[in-house]
Amino acid sequence: MQEGKILIVDDDPDVLLAAKLLLKRHFSVVDIEKNPERLPFLVGNNSYDVIILDMNFTRDVNSGKEGFDWLDRILDLNAQVAVILFTAYGDVEMAVRAIKAGAADFVLKPWQNDKFLETIRLAIEGKRNREKSDDESGRKSKAAAKRPGSQTLIGPAMRPVLETVERVAPTDANVLILGENGTGKDLVAREIHQQSNRRDKPFVSVDVGALSETLFESELFGHVKGAFTDAREDRAGRFEEAHGGTIFLDEIGNLTASQQARLLTVLQQRQVTRVGSNKPRAVDVRLICATNADLNERVADRTFRQDLLYRINTIELPLPPLRERQDDIVPLIEHFLKLYSKQYNRPVTSINPALVSQLRQYRWPGNVRELQHAVERAVILARGNVLEPADFALKATATVGGPDNSLRDNPVRETMQLEDMEKQLIQQAMHKHQGSITDVAKELGLSRQALYRRLEKYGL
């Protein structure tokens, strides 16, 4: 049996069962998962050698778009993992696209056992060769990641935040991080964990605002076999996964009243009871929460429990939006410029001062995340070694307004595409509601998940 940790993700339980029965005879660990929404958690908390990913789930039938979307997400989380895409609707063109997008290989269903096994073995071998060759640089990257402000927590405006992180991290105090979408709340949470005494234990991140009522308890507290239709085996919840370490609950302001009550009980008792069981299990976790909502306002209108707020906000850590961090824009641009010029092997080394002035005036409704995507795109499209205004697609967006902070109209391209209009509409709503995902989604008539997809699509 070969050492290798494999994850299979497919919405067809028969495919999962058949693949697991085959692979578990040849590889040391084989996990299966039906729901691709669990991929960020699984990839973030397991060191998989290979992820075998279906290309079509529920959004469409045979275009493969979902497979490519999840491939991008996986490689963002772990660039070293080998991803093998498989589908019943493949062709040569799709295979080429998959490889260009970063996949290790491409397999058609139904597979041939010998060929399937050899593909996985080659993927594992390739991954380990890359790890060996990148070992030295990887150690340097990890050391840099442990330093305060080593990623996008850079610039003068972030110094007070990092000073607070340095003071708070060694304690076990609960922390509530406040800030608009894209300000780096998840990075701050990870920095707190990295500087804490729990740094060698798990860091588990959960977007609780995206959990439905039916999945909430199972995902957070776990379930036992037979607790519901799809509960085919016992499974630990996120709190148990984080035992001894840190659990980060993002978008906590969007919990329903019943979810708040269930979470409060766990925080008070420091124990969880899996769905379908009556046996409580003690958990030792450091709690960090984040939201872009005004929880005091939610408490006032009785949509958020005051006793829960007292439990989670021992320390409140507000993050400034990028429009209030103008002195940080140049250091951030330089950071992303260096990162992406190396990643895409582009000879871009500097930025036109006139462009810097424009970027400092822009409101950045998507905050640091939007700036990051804008620089990445500009590096890819740049025609020389200096970023120019033409390399940034900011003409059809709004810049800083007058004293009342209202938006000022800018010239737009003569041929306005539907996607341009949608992007503008989302930007205006993000500005109006100060980055509140819940309020923006409500105004635009979208679900939170649909809004998140569009924010990612447009780099906001």
C-alpha cells in the first residue's frame, strides 16, 4: 500500500463508494465528500496529496464550470495539492483547459482502474517532487507568514491593529473583529492564532452566515451515524475539529435567533452534543468572531442577543476600510506587484506615479480584496514593465466623492456590457451599505451565496 492521502469529491454517492472501495486498497487514507461547499474546511484542515474533483455538481449539467471554480478555490487554499478533475462529459478541449487552470490531470468517468490508479500515483509523485524542490523557499515563506503583517496586513494604518493583535494573541480572550467585506478579517484572525500559545493546534474557519438552519448544528457540533438521511457515519463538528486550537466564526452577525441560542449554549457550557446523540463532549477552543454588521444596532432592534454579544466581544478589534488607508495603498500595491509578477513570470517592476494618484482617489468598495484582484489583473495585462492607467479597468467605476462622500460619475466605455453594469450596481450598493453583505444582497434581491459569487467574479 502506498502512502498517500486522497480526497474524493462528487455528488454521486455511488461514484464515491466505488472510488473509495478501489483506492483504499492502494492508498493509506481515502476520504470522501458529497458536498463541495465543505472543500474550504477540508483543504484548510487536512494535508491531502491528491483531490479527485467532479466537474459538475448542481449548478449545471455538463459545462464543467463548477469544477473549474472549485479548482481555483482549492489551489488558492493550497497551491501544492494535486487536483485531478473527472467527469462523464469530458473532451480534449476541456482536458487542455483543466491542465492550464492548474489541474494535475483529467480522468473520464467511467474510469479504467489501472489507468486511474496510475494517474493518482503520478500526481502524488509530482507533488512530492515539487515539495522537495521548493522545500527551502517554502520554509522561508512559512517563516514570513508567521511575522505580523507579513501578508496584506501592511501599511501605517494597520500598525495599531497589529499592536493590539500582539497584546491580545497570547491570552485566550474572545475576540470580535469588525470590518467591511474585504478588509482582511480572516487574515487578522489567523495572525492572532499564529501568535497565540495555540499556534501548533488547529485553526478552523467557518462562514456561519452561509450555513442553513438544517446544516448549522451538524456542521458546528457534528452528528452520529443515522442521525438523518445522509448521516452514514459519525462525524466531528467544527468545534471538535478545533479542540485545543482556535475556531473562527465569520459573518456571525447573520445568525438566526435559534442559531444564536444554540451557539450561546455551547459557549457557556464549553461542550458540544452531536446531532443524534445525548452524550456531551468537552471542547477547549479559543473563539474569534467577525462581522461587517453593527451588532450593537442589531441588539437594539432585537435581532442579535445581547448575552451572546457579551460572550464574543471581550476584545473588539475594528479594521479600517481601504478608503481610510490611503497611505497603505502604495505598500499594498508594491506587495501584490511583487507577488504576481513572480507568480505569472511577468517583467512588471513598477507603477506609473500618475496611476498611483488615481488609485489613491478610488473608493475601493471591495477594500483590499478588490485592490489585490485589480493588481493581479493589471500584471497579467501589462504591456511593459511599468503598470499604466490603461492596465486598470477602473474607468467604469466610481472614485472618491466630495465632502458628503457621495459617488461622482466617471466616464464609461461607449459600449457598456451587461457585466459592467452589474459590477457598477454592486459597487454602488457596497458603498451605500458600507460593505454589509446582508444589506447589499437584500437590496439587490440576491442570496448571500449569489452575491459572494459575483464579488469573486468581479474581484470586489
